[in-house]
Amino acid sequence: MTVLGSLNMDISVTVPRLPGPGATVVGSAARFTPGGKGANQAVAAARLGAEVRMVGCVGDDEFGRLLLAALHAEAVNADGVRAVAGIPTGLALIAVDDAGENLIVVAPGANHEAGPPEVAAAAAGPRDILVISAEIPVPAITAVLARARETPCVLNLAPAPETPEQAAALTSNGPDWLVVNESEAAAVLGWPVSGLAAAGRAASELAAAGRAAAGRAAAGRAASELAAAEHIAGAGLAAAGPRYAVVTAGAQGAALAGPDGIHTVQGFAVEAVDTVGAGDTFVGALAVALAAGVPAPQAVRAAAAAGAAAVTRHGAQTAMPRSGDILTATGVTWPVG
């Protein structure tokens, strides 16, 4: 599989509580670990049995060299990662509290240099499945979706687009799968998404075809919410939406909407110590299962189990599970040999 996305050096600090505006909180010593949504998804997939090729950008600096070395250590092909002179490698500043919740600030650095060379590299990659996350420029994402139409694609719309027009641009080329969490779904749809029931409703709306379907899904909402949904539909999201949409709901589980209706997957009871990278683990695991031919509902359940296993350890890439870790944490047997 090919992963097109970001590579960051994560600087993580464990704190007793997440700081509010204007607050200073004293935490543990900083930990420097490889991260970035794209690199995380690549490592997650590699640990679960996939042959993975990473495409993206780092700076021509020490952090960039460390990130490339980390990919090589996980048997990820990094030939598609370009070192950009004069631009620093992306950084993510992460605070994690005692309950495992996190606050993340990203300085994109070289990730914002992803452009025609990365589009060409991603489009020319293996044809089994393409995974894309949104920490790189929108034009690069839309261009590779347009060029790789024959390749099944999983688009992780994280972080969420800033405008409905951006959301439309990122989905109008027809990714097969759209994956978002509750806050990202809320940002795209214009109404609050919280809990598994709301996640199912959101997934259904994201996967709906046509403006009329989007309007019917919004029926009964306040006028402002309906207007927001129609704004997005008018921009083209619903008219050319993905075939499948998944909305993850944290510890509660995930909801899948597609041609066969809505399926919900209950969360797994695990002791969470750090949720950083759980969503990336979900996306990487989902792609591996889909590429291996696992049916959609079972693939989502397997991905949810992988994500649950990831939160039982600290870090992003350092916590990403192998198949045995998933079985130990959740009792789920990884379905891909």
C-alpha cells in the first residue's frame, strides 16, 4: 500500500491536567518520538502485515533524518519521502493528561511543501490501496485523488477542513472511504457529533448521495444547522461523496455507513494511558484489512480493536500494536494473515 501524508517529530509531555487559555502546567520531561499522521498510519499498517510505501516531505535536518531512520526500522519503504532544503521538519507539541486525553499543536514545516513530486510518487505507487491524511496541502490531495482513480483510497480528513469549500474539494474526486472522528465530522457537517448514535447519523450523511439526500438527513434540525448542511451539499460534498464513511467515537466505538446501511461497532474496554496515535492506528489497520479483502463491517471492527490496543501504551508510533498485542488487549484475532 501507499501512504501519502505528514511526517513530524513529536515532542510529548505528560501533565496532571491539560492547560486552559493563559495557563501554565508543569509536566514530565519531554519525549522526542517519531510521528505525523501519515508516518503513523504507515507504521501501523506495516506492523499489521502490510508492505508499505511512504510518500511525503521532511526537512533536510536532524529530525528529518531521525524520522527516515524510524521508517526504515519498521520496514517501511521511504523512497518517496523528499528532504526539502531550507525548511524544517514538521513538529507536533503534545500534552497528555493522567486520563490519556491530549492536546496537540502542529507546526507543519516541510509537510506544507508536498506538491507535484509527491503527487506523482503516490499516483505511481502500488495499486492495492492508497491512504491519505489531511496534514498536507489540499491541492496535493485533490491532485492525487484525480490521478489515482483506479486505486481504492482511504481519505482520513484529519485535521478537518477549515471551510465547506475545502471539504468539497477534498471529497469531490470520490475517495472510496472517508474516515473522521466526532469533532472532524462536526466541522464538516456543521452540527455537533457526540456518541455512537450521532456518529452513525453523521456517517450516513457523509456517505449520502445527492443534495436531496443531504437535505432529508438534516430534516428536523434547527434552521442554522440545516443551512450549514445545505451549504456543504451545495459545495459538492454530498453530490460526490465517498462510498463508505466511518465516524470514530473514541472509547464508544465507530459507525460505518455504506451501500448496506449503517453498522455500529462497540468500543473495547481497555485501560487508556495515552490516546495519541489511536486514530492513526485505526486508519492504518482499516487499510490493511480492506486491502486483504476483509468485508467492510469486519474491517472496521478490526480497526477499532487495533485503535483500542494502541491507547494502552504511551506514544504514537511506539504504541502501535502488532496482531498479538490486539489479541491481548481486546480479545480480537487480527483477521489478516
